[in-house]
Amino acid sequence: MGLFRKADEVSALLNRAQRLERRGRFQQAIDELTSFNRLRPDTRVERRLVDLRHRAFFKHSASSPFPEWPPPHQTVFTKYGTFPEIERADLSVEAMWSGVFDQGSLIVRNMLPAADVEILRDCIENTYNSHDRLIDSDTPDPDDPWFVPFVPGPDSGNVEELSRKWYRESGAELAADSPRGLFNIIEILERNGIVPFIAQYLGERPGLSVRKTSLRRIPKDIDASNGWHQDGRFLGQGIRTINLWVALTDCGVTAPSMDMVPRRMDHIVPSGTHGAIFEWSVSDLAVLEAVPDTPPQRMHFKAGDAVFFDEMNMHRTGSDPGMTNDRYALEAWFFAPSCYPMDQIPLLV
């Protein structure tokens, strides 16, 4: 009897959300679905939330209080050639503006508690396993909450296909393809104060990128030596963005981490030159020529540590032969809706 009662409740809830959406009350619909799912997780609710967040973005009225970007800010960190880092309790918008705009990144130790790290690791495992089952059977499970390929709505325009095979080969699953995973991600970011903090940093309620927000499982034997890049090469100009990268396992010694240039880059370094293997990548020689005074460094993280950076940052996956553990991580790219690059496909958070 309880299952039937819940099914009736969910149907009534989804119908109410549809009515709210028709009346333009997207946020109320999102809030009601979220409150219900927080207490009683339901596949249909989670799938609906992904779609609703996507459609809500195009009805959102976006404006910025910052006439220029980067905004004027105080210089908090003055030691150049190293990665600035702080504890979670010391995180502020001024610290992040200074870390990202003056030094190229900001490490935040103990960004997420152990319980939330464990939830996100489980999301990665469940999403990967669910995707594998779909590949093996080629028959979608209507009750599966963990892998449902996201379909952009018509407001996104003619976007290129989401190349899931490429994402998987590079060690990532799109968070938008995992309704329960995305729900847990947003819940964790909300209850740890990260979403409102990003809103302060950007000056606007943020949008997440479907293409660049991912649950990552990087194999211990990955060869990432040819992967130097700046995301600004793909994202274009005139954007306002910040990436949150959270280590969900210890990394940098026995598991792959990230190699990064410990300084702010003021231009996009030409890719595909100086012997670069890929058209989109930057060779070791080109990196060293661009920053001869601040060579790249290997970053070391404990599970729950995070690093913030934007589209100008030069980085790659950092790996060495003989590493013994895979690396789990969350990567979440937030954009200011007032200047969102639509080919990145938005989700309102």
C-alpha cells in the first residue's frame, strides 16, 4: 500500500510542478521537487529536476552588478610562484578574487567534510556502473536514477552532440547524465555554502555547464603528458566563470592529481604548436616559453581539498608511471548567466 501511496504522491507532485512551470514559477517548482526528494529520493523527481533546471535558465532574468571583469579587488596573496591556499573557514570572496585573478588559482583545504566526499565517490561508482549496464544491454532502465543521457532543450539552439565516448575515455561522466548524482552534487554544494558563495563571486545566481561539470575517475595508469591546456581556448571571450575542482581521494603521490602553472596567465597560449600532439593542447616547450620564471608544479590534495580556477589557468592531469591508485574528483564549472557561452549548455542552480 505504501508504494502505491508514494506513486500517487509523486504523480501529484510532478503535475503540480508542471502547472507551476506553465505559470513561470520555475523556482517554486524546483524547491518543491527538491524538498520532496530530499526526504524520499525518487527517480522521476530527479529526472524532472535536471530538465527543469535546464529550462529555468532561459526564463531567468540575468544582470550583473559588476561593470567590469575582473572586478576591483584587494590583493590578499603576495607570494608569487606558489599556489595560494587557505582553510575552508578562511574562504572569502576577496580571497578568491585575489587567488584567481592575481595568482591563477586558490587551494581551499578541507572544503568538503568526509561524509560528503563519500557520497560523491558513491555517485561516481554508481554512475559509471549504470552507464556500463546501458552499454552492455542497450536497453534503458526506466527506474534507473544514475544514468539517463541528458537531452538539451530547444532553447539551447543547435548545439553539438555530447560526445559521451570521449568523456568516458578521458575519465569523466557528465553530471547532467546522472539525475541522482546531480541532485546530490547540488545538495552538497548548497549545504556547504558553496552555491551562494559562487553567486557572490560572480555577482549573479550561477549556471552550471552541462559540458564541463563532471564526475571524474582518472585511472592510475593514464598518460596525460600531452594534456596542457587553458579552458579559455574552448570557452571564448567575454565570459565570467569559475571552476570548482574537488579531490575525492588523496592524490598527487600514489594517484594522479593536477599539474598547474602557479601564476595568473594574461593571454591564451597558442595551442597545437612547438610539437604539441593535439590541435587543442599546448606542448611542454610552449608552456615553459610562456612562463619561464614560474615552471609548472604538481599539486597535492587530501580527499575533500579543492582548488578554484578560471578559464585562463594553464593545467593538465598530473600523473607518473607507477602510480597505484585511481583518482576520484568532482569538477563543476559555474558561469554568470548574463554572459553565458550557450554552447556549454546551462543548468540553473
